[in-house]
Amino acid sequence: DVKVTQSSRYLVKRTGEKVFLECVQDMDHENMFWYRQDPGLGLRLIYFSYDVKMKEKGDIPEGYSVSREKKERFSLILESASTNQTSMYLCASSQQGSKETQYFGPGTRLLVL
Amino acid sequence: GDSVTQMEGPVTLSEEAFLTINCTYTATGYPSLFWYVQYPGEGLQLLLKATKADDKGSNKGFEATYRKETTSFHLEKGSVQVSDSAVYFCALDRNSGNTPLVFGKGTRLSVIA
């Protein structure tokens, strides 16, 4: 069965902290994605990656960075967390190419105080 | 640019009512179209998809037909259940290499017994 896991379901951090959100998929997918989900705004793409060590900016990359050192793992980094980064973060993966289904993790709800 | 517009929620229905959630898109070329569903506390999962004009996607009693002439992919179900309460996202894939999906903002459905 297809599986995307995220390191935490809930996370509470303080303003200015460096935050790591980890995502692991076991489907040997080439593509991985990070989104944030906010009420009234839907899903917004932060970063995505088509291959190991490759990354592309999405629609809202400011304040975030990513790392993909291994194919199965895609990390989202908040260099200095701010309260406006309080959100639900969703990771997804898919096979390479178009028309492919994206598989999502359960999400990490991050609260920045 | 490419975009997806879906009806704003929340939508509240009684059990066994008929459901329609409207989705229209703007895209160049011939995108693939998807409906994803997010149950409470979970990540998104694929509900159905259609990859070319006039295709009908169906799953779990839900249906959507890819209408190129009206650039629409409306989600329908003849008789909703309480367990269908969720957020529904319409999305398109540009079918051009590894470009990410474009999501609508989501429509929250609540079904009451």
C-alpha cells in the first residue's frame, strides 16, 4: 500500500526557531511536494522536487527552504519561524510525468508562538 | 496562467440529498482533471480523475465528466451520506512534463443525518 509519512502530526515552536518538517515516501516516486493549507486559501505550493538534490520554487517559497538528499525523503525547513507560518503543512509524492496521481501524507499542524 | 475555480462552501446537505460541487478551469492545451477529498484530520486522497474530454471519472458513487466546451468538471453524487462529510478539491494537471497540479481552494461539505 502506498504510503507518505510526515514526522509529526502536531508541532509547537517559538518565533525565531529553526523548524524541520520531514516527509518520507516508500513508493520510489521521483516527485515530491510541500504545500501549506490555510482556511479560505486552499493548498498553496511551497517547493517541489523532481529528483534527488533538485528543487523548484512553488508559489510561496519565501521563508522556507527544502532539502532532498535521498529519493525517499523531502525536508521542509523554516529558517526562522514566524507566527504567519502557523499552518497545516502537507507533503505529497508522485511518479514522474503528467496525469500521475499525487499521494499525500496526513499533514503536520504547526503552531508558531 | 492556469487556474481552477470551485464553488465556495460550506455546503450543508441532508443525508440522501443530491450533491453538485461546481468546478471550472482555465488552461492551455488539454489538461487532466482530478477531484481529491480530504476527510477530517487526514491528508488528501484521490477521489477520481479524467484525462481527456468527455471522459467520466467515477468512484464511491461520485462522478464527474470532463466537459471541454464548458471547461468544467463538476462533481456529483446522487445520494450523500454522513460519511461523505469532507473537503473536496478540484485540480488540473497541465500534461506538460513535471509541472505540479493546480488546485482549487476546496469546498467543505457537511452532511447531516
